[in-house]
Amino acid sequence: MRLRLLQILILFQVNLIVSQTSLGEINLENGKYKVGFRHYPTLDSSRTYHRAMDYTNKKMARPISISLWYPAEQNAKNAKPLQVLDYLEILKEEEEWEHLPNEQILNWFYYRNTPANQKHLKENTTAYSKADFRKEKFPVVVYAPSFMASSIENFALCEYLASHGFVVISSLSRGTETRWFSNNNAKEMETQARDMEFLIKEVGKLPMADYDKIALMGFSFGGLSNIIVQNRNDMVKAIISLDGTERYQYGLLEQSPFFEAAKIDVPYLHMAQKDIPDIVLKEDKIDAELNTKFPLFDSITQATTYRLKFHDLTHSYFSTLGILFADRDKRQDKSDSKIMESYKWVAAYTLHFLDATLKKDNNAMQFMDNEPSGNGVTQDLISQTTKRPEKRAYTFQDFNDLASVQNYKDLSQLYDSILKAHPDFTIPEGNLNTLGLQLVFNPKTSLQGIEVFLLATRLFPNSANLHDSLAEGYLFLGNTEKAIESFEKSLALNPQSQNAIYRLEQLKQ
């Protein structure tokens, strides 16, 4: 029997009792869409990999195991939904034990082979294999699993989101060189980040995926990689963390050359486990500060951030497989009914957050801004902290975004209106000069470039260089009279300007 080596933040549990829940009792309230599911392997040819237990030196392109949940057409009425066993057969493939008999799945991998767990395998899910895609566009959620975990570890939550109009794509958390992580977690964090970026590219191939509305969701170790992905990918519009390890191992993020807390400028939702009891802290040698410290949350200044603490939920139960199969730790775990109620609220907050950030739904925005009691949450089940972004300095990029929308017309009025709202706003002379030249030498935008230079010479009337650039723009457009006028202004401001002297000699011949 194979044992899985789990190098995960949360404790090795002792004093275990068997869970008595079921998929039916979790009973997430699905939305109006039928849920389709597809699983397929693909390859990332930019990286190499080898199957460790094949005992060969042979290298191959990195395998990417993809699970996809999506809103499906309402056809195939006689089709049967997937069973939990169908998902765990994917686990066999991802663990590189494809030929393992099904009756060995529970023995071989993570969970005990008890009658209760065997019963779970026969339960029906709400997903249908290879159902037809709906001919609409839907926002995308890219899911990063926990430490070395399966793409299907949170299948009930993924089905739930798909039923409410989201495409959810996930891939196995796999080591850099082999199935297993090395001792270098910073390297493995980067590997998972690259896998998530591969998924973003992969989901872009789907006509139903709205590529302008992408969120990241991760459980445990997957939370780390998602921060890296957001930091270097502007298409990411929101982040959901299911008790993500970025709360516990901030030092790993700091080891990444790509990480900057200031770059987290999209809405961020972190849902955390309850405080770890003293007996567990002592027996499992856990730092008590993990209950109170969250340096990443404290460091985010440019985004709206929500921090929820679930007082009846321990780490393992932020995943479907954990709720169904994991043994309970009687030192700290609540009853199955309390665990399931909390998981439903995890799903509800996830959905409302995505509706608010990707679909701009006003009711969902209000839900996120409410105190938990205002959303019908039982007293003392969840506590919430919300932090708004600090007012940041208005930048030239902000100005240029607005200017480009109006095709660089009426720039003086735009500048004056911005200055009223942001009195400290300044425009660097060099930025205007570069932007103007970029525009003016493009035949399609030459007149827009002239508008930029007219604003620039108003703001910096004594700049010989700007008048020289404006003159070059007029010359490019064939307006000799205006070019001569601007070159003369440039030369008056700087009698040593060789370009102005040379151009005027040419133009006056």
C-alpha cells in the first residue's frame, strides 16, 4: 500500500474519528445551468518531465492534466451524471497509477477504505461528462489545487460555480521534475504558477470563455502561486484564496523575483480556517502567531480586500474531498453538520465575490460589503474584515488612458479637470514628448500627436525640445508654414539647436 507524503502547513492529525457526511448532505444550491465536465491531458512542450516510478531516465514534455467544468446545453436528457468514483479515476491518472484497480483507490492514496468512504464513491454528482458547450460567453475561474493535490479536489465547488455561469479550469499540482515536489518550495510555487498561466492560455481556446473576465481561485499551497500569476498577468481581475498558504508562508512569496504586494491591485478574498486550538499548537509544534499574523493582507494597499474567518472550519474542509473522505480530528474539528454549513457559506461567498468582481452584479457587491449577519450567517460562524485601497497618486498612464479614449482631442480641458480632482498630478515633459512622437510618426494617428504637442507646449512653453518635436510633426504632415513657425520658436529658446538651424535652412531655401 502506498502512502502519500504530505508536506503541508496544517498538521498531521491524530486522535481521528471517521466522517459521516455525504455529497447529498453538502447540497450546494446549483444555479440554472446544466454542468458539463471534460478531462483531458495535454503537454507543455517548453518544459521537460519524467515519470519517477517508471524508473527510466527518459524525458518527456511536461504533462498538464486538465479538468474543465462549464455551463452546458440542456440536451442528452437520458445521460447519467458522473459519480464520485469517476472523479477518483482521474486521481489514478494524475498520480501515475492508471492501471490501479478501482477497489484499491482509497487504500492506495489519501483516505481510509471504510464502508462510509466506499459509499461516497457511488454518489452522483451534478456534472455530465462531455456535455455540449453552451453557445454563450462566461467568465473564467482558474483553480490552483493544494500541495501536490488533484485537479478534482474541489469538484463540488467547481460544479456549483459552473451551474451559476462560470467556466472553471484546473490542473494537478505537480512537481517540477516529477510527480512529487522537491524540498525547494519556492521552485515548486513558481512551477505551479507557470501551470496556472498555461491554463489561462488553454482556456482562451474556448469560444465560450470570456477572456476579459478571469479570476484565480486556489486552496492552500495554490494560493501562493496565484499571487505570483496575478502579479505578472494583467488579465487577472480577482483572486479567491481558500485558506491559502500565502497567509502562513509569506516568506515563500518574498523569495519570488516576481512578487510585489503593491502589484496586487485587483479584489482579493481570503477565507481562513478557525483559530488553531492551544492543544494542537502544542502537540503539533505550530507557531501560535499563525492564528493572528497575516502579513500579505496587511501589505496590500491598492485593492479592496476581504478577510473571512470560518470559526467552525479547519483547513482540510475547504475542499470537497476533505469534507467527504478526510478523518475528523476530535481535538479541533466541529461536527459534520457544522462543517457542511460552513462549506456552503464558503461556496456562497465565492459565488457572490465572483458575481461582484467579474459580472459587476450590484446585489453581489452589496453582499460582499455586508457584515456576515446581514447575509443571514449564523452568529459567530464567520467574522469579516474589509479593507479599502489607499488613494494612490494619479499617473501619466491614467491620464493617457482617458486621453486615448477621446482620441486625444480637448486635452487641455481633460488636463484641467484632472488637476481639479488630483491637485498633485504632474505630467513629465519627457513622457509627453515620447507619446507625441510615437503618435505623430504613425500616419494613422499623426493629428493626435499634434494635439499632444499642443498640450505639451502649453504646459512647458519654454521647452525648446517640445517646440522642435512639434515642428517635426508639422513637417511630417507637410504643413511647412507651421513647421517653420515651431522651429523658429525652438531656436529662439535654444540658439544652439542644430536640428532647428538645419531644418530652417532646408525649409527656407
